[in-house]
Amino acid sequence: MKLKILFAFILLSLTLRAQFQQIYSTGNVQGSKNYYFIDFEKSGDSWVRRLVALDTIKFDVMTTGFSTTTEFTYNFSNEERLAGLQFYSSGYDFNGDGFMDFYSLSYHGTATDYRSSIKIISIATGSTLFELNQANMSYSIPYFMDINADGTIEAVFVKYAYPYPGTYSIDVYSTGLVSVENGEMPQVFSLSQNFPNPFSLNGTLNNAETRVNFSIQNPQQLQVEFTNINGEVIRTYDLGYLNAGEHSIAWDGKNDSGTYLSSGVYFYSISGAGFRSEVKKMILLK
């Protein structure tokens, strides 16, 4: 009897063993391009992934299935390239054409003295669906959610006068897009409010840093960015390839050069392959 049980266990283990078999290869592709798969084409209430390619000049979307044949191309402007290609999937199809829409930040001026504008783009049609670009105003990247529980998605932006006067506003726009109950794309990231907030560098040992918790739905390469009120990236954490689940990092109030920052309002977000989470605000006191 014991022998039969052992045999059955071995047979079950062999049956459940993963068997890896290559089903596709792109072949040799240009080293200057970053190839990855992304949710792009709407299919009912779900999304079909496509292979995309990103470099410093353009963003290409391949045809359906395993393919390196380009179907859609978005060419970056000089202003978008100056901004460091802050180009992300929105997670939504705003114009109802069945394809994912993207948003992109642009810098106007120079890399050290600029204002920023934002636009939401339909890659499939090549059109700009929404843009905030005023000569005396600067805008952040948006985040999207149903804020007032009215059943539609809102787009939230940080706006301030340029040059920066020390104040800013949070501007909310209704997109008219029906929210999660009617087909909103599942959240790729879940980003929590930092704690403590505000946090003080001159406080107790437990209050000399702030912690950011987040969860991811799928394993992927991630980074966390902290920006100042001007939209400048002041600290970046490359987190590497993380498994799905809960994660946490601590920020000590320093920039990438190791210098403590001054008191003020800062923003943070996490990003992966073509996706960026909502942007959250924190306050640093000294």
C-alpha cells in the first residue's frame, strides 16, 4: 500500500512539473531599442498584449501576436526628448478606438530652466486627445481615478505658475470615461501614502525617514521616482526585478547626490515597462 502511494506521488510530481518550450523569438533586434510586451488592444473587458519598441526617437507598436512588424509609430518631439522621454501608458482607452492611450511630458526651455506641458495621445490615430500647454504654466504628469464616485474617470494634474511662485494647485478634469464597473483596466500598481507624512529629518530616529509601501500585480522591473514641485527628478531608486506582491522602500530625504533636501512638498510614483502609478504627495520638514 505504501509503495502504491509513493508511486502515485512520484507520478503526480512528474505530471505537475513545468516544461519549458520556446515558442517564439524576435531574432536579433537593435540594441538601441527597448523591446517589451504591453497591454495595448481591447478585447471585451480585457486587454491583448503586443510587442512594442522604445528608443530615443520613437515608440513602435507591432502587429497582433508574436511580431516585429510595426503597425503604429509615435515620433517624439524635441520637447519630449528634453524631458527624458517621460512617456507612459495611461491604462485606458479614452477615445473608444479599442487601443491603449498614452501620456507624455514635454519640457519647454532648457534642461535646467524649463516649464513642463502634458498631453494624452492616441497612438493608433496619431492624434492628441488632451493637452495642457500654456506659456506661463507648468504641469505634472497625471494620475487617473474615479475621485468623486460618479462612475467616470477623472484626470488629476499638479499645476503651478512659471516661474515657480511657491504655490501650486491640484486640477481635476473629468474624462467622461466610464469607470471600473464597466471595463476599467485592472490596476497594475497599488501605491500607498507614505508614512509618516509629514516626516522630519530633525525628528526622532523613527521619524528621520519615511516609508513607501506598494504592491504589484505581475513580476516586473520597477523604479521609484521622487520629484520636486518643479517636476524635476531628485531621487531615483532602481528596484530591479520584483515578484508580484507587497513591497516597501524608505526615503531619507536625500537627493541622488546624497544631499539633504530643503523643507517642502515632494511627489513620488513607481513605474515599470510602459506604466506609471498615480502620483502621490508628501511633505518634508527640517
